Amino acid sequence: MLGALVGLPAIGLAGCGFALRPPPKLSFSSIALTGFAARSPLAEALRRRLAQQVRVQDSPDRVDIVLHALEDVRERSVVATTSAAQVRELQLRVRFRFRAHTPAGRDLIPNAELLAARDLSFAEAVTLAKEYEGAELFRAMQDDIVWQVLRRLAAVEI
């Protein structure tokens, strides 16, 4: 009985045409990621997504495209406080500035900036929970930026 109830939503979605959006098709076979800080979460997310379609290399010498990070920043700013100066709302931002070029230096994507922002309510009583929520929001914004970069790279013609 329980198995039938669990499988019921899957049966309903099977005939409706629902499918996850596939990643954009890239027209090149290799890419190098440069300019990122060591252990950059954004660089790792890009590397994982790109590796599903192309060869990701560390050296920009023998690749089709070089994706160079100019700025990869996570920001947190206070947007609302109480009269007692207690924080009530934060804004979280992920800013990514980059350019894409060939190893010879021809610009494929000139300096571009992507910005994702989310608001986060805050309460001192649940600080740890809000830290986890903030980390999850940063991860979601990072995924949004990765998809935007992939869409821009898919539009590149070598």
C-alpha cells in the first residue's frame, strides 16, 4: 500500500512531458579556468559542470577557450536594523566578473559581470540556523551564476 502511494506522483509526472532542463551545448572541446582563488567554490562548481561536456585543463596553452576570473566575491551586508542596533535583515551577494578568450588573446566574451543577490532575515536567537540558511543561499546563487556562465559560453563561436 505504501509503495503504491510513493509511486503515484512519479506516474503523474511521467505523462505530462516534465523534464529537467538540459545544460546548454558547448561548441568547443576544451577549456582552462584561470584567475580563481585557491579552493574557490565557484571554480569547483564550474569545473564540475564543464567537465560533463568538455575537457577542463589547468594550463591555458592547449585549449580552445580560457575563462579568466577577474573577480569572484561573496558579500554580506546589513540592510535593516532595530532601534537597538540589532541586525534584522541581511543581503547576500555573489559577484563574478570574468572574460573568455582564446589562448592567442582574441576576446570571445569581453569583461562581463554577473551578480546574484538574496535577502535573509536574521534573529540572534537562531544564529546557527541562519548561518546554515545563508550558506544554502550562497550555494543556490553560485549555481545560478554557473548556469549563466554556461549559457554565455554556449553562445560563443570559435
